[in-house]
Amino acid sequence: MKQFSLLILFVFVLIEAKSQQVVPLYNGAIPGAKIPPNSFKEQSVISTDGNIRVGKVTEPTLTIFTPKNPNGTAVIICPGGGYSILSIKKEGYDVAQKFAEIGVTAFVLKYRLPNDTIMVDKSLAPLQDALQAIYLVRKNATLWNINPNKIGVMGFSAGGHLASSLSVHYNDAKIQNLENISLRPDFSVLIYPVISFGPYAHAGSVKRLLGGQPTEIQKAYFSNELHIGAQTPPTFLVHANNDMTVPVKNSLMYNEGLAKNKVPAEMHIYQSGGHGFGLNNKTTKENWFETLKNWLAENSF
């Protein structure tokens, strides 16, 4: 019976995916990519809870969720997964659908996961993909009925590290940008994010992105709380105090840096909920997505 249910779910997911537009992130060569061996194939697994976990990504894409009545705002969503896999349904498609329901055009980023087998420098590939994503969305804003000044980035867990990396390193161009399009997100949404590669780091994310013996310079570059400035995008943060995977201190440090630089920010710390609750923290009746919707409206996004 369980196998039958999973089969039905898989068919539903395929139908749902076909109703969305999927576009390649790069038109041509992927920067820093090596030719993958025949044995290196993308993997997609449906877990017993209905989530879809994607691994071994070689061809990054954007899956576009277009609202019936677009309001001009757009968001690029970076699923989490410790830079090992992508929790692409729970922290991607499900969230994108919620945005589409409120008029926001959502782009789920299937980004490359750090791997020496297919990358010249595995530490740069995810950030390159995030930079390319905002480049592509802003370049095609008219085509997708988007206001180019209302494009945000969102990330969960390690995806939150990628989103915050884009938010502080958007001027460190690592992709081709002949038109000199701004790669700065207009806002950031960070859900139980990995922020720091210092004492409060998620060790797995650090190891997968930088390897087993990262330099202090590498760790400092990817400790995003160290690079906040006055132009860092306004940010909405969500975390749980009892998160034993990514300590809440990550969000606290980022919010402290935003406040110090007078960047508009709002942070919601749950009493409990742990890590990886996605849209639904079952320990509370409070709905963070509804609160986010209000924050976006209050900040004219």
C-alpha cells in the first residue's frame, strides 16, 4: 500500500512539474564545470514523507511558478540540504506555490552541489549559480512580468547560507555579466539559515563546500555575518531556539550585523521546532509565511 501511495505521489509530482516552466540556468558552458563521468548522474529520491531530495546536480535550472495575477515581485528560492542534497519539494516547490498564490513569481533554483569530480573549484559553484539566477531573472524581468527592483532571494538551512552569501557578495562577480546588471537582491528571506563558518557553523556544510582543511581566509569569506554593510538587502529571518543542527546564533549574528548597519530587518525566533520544519512548524499555531507576507507588504515588496 505504501509503495502504491508513493507511486501516486510520484505521478502527481511529475504532472505538477510539467505545469511549471523549467529553464536552464546557463545558455552554453557552465562556469568552472568539468565534464562529468558517465557514472555521475543526477539523482532524485522521494522520501516516505513525500519530500523530493535531489543530488549530483550537473545542469542547474530555474523552475518558474507564475501567479495568475502577478504583482511584480519575484523571489529566487534556494532549497537546503547541507550542500549535500537539495530538499527541493519541501523547501522549494511547496514554498514557490505559496508565493504564487499571493502574486509573487517564484523561481526554485536547482543549484550545483559542491563536488570535486565535476567542478574546478567546488567552493564557488553554488554562489556562481545564485549570481547567475538573479542575473537571469533581472535580465528577463519584462518577459516574466517582474519589477526589476523587487527581486529577492530566499534560502533554507544551507540554502540560507547560499542566499546570504549572494546578499553580501553580490558585487564579487563570478559570472559573465557583460550588461553590468545589478546582482544585488532587493530583499532576503532566511529560514533557519547557516550563516557563519566560525564557532557556530554547521560542520557538514563547511566540509562539503570547502573540504576537510579549509583556510582561515575561506572560512572568513563564507562567514556572511562578517560582510554585512549598509547596502545589504533588507532581511526576514526565522529560526527555532532549540535548533540542534544549525544553532540559532547564526540568525542572531546576522540580525545583529543588519541592525548595526541600519538595514531593515525582522527576526522571528520560535521557542521550539528544531531544524528543517519548512513551511509548517508544528510546535506553534503561528504561521511564519503569513508574517512574511505582511513584512513584504510593509516594505513595499
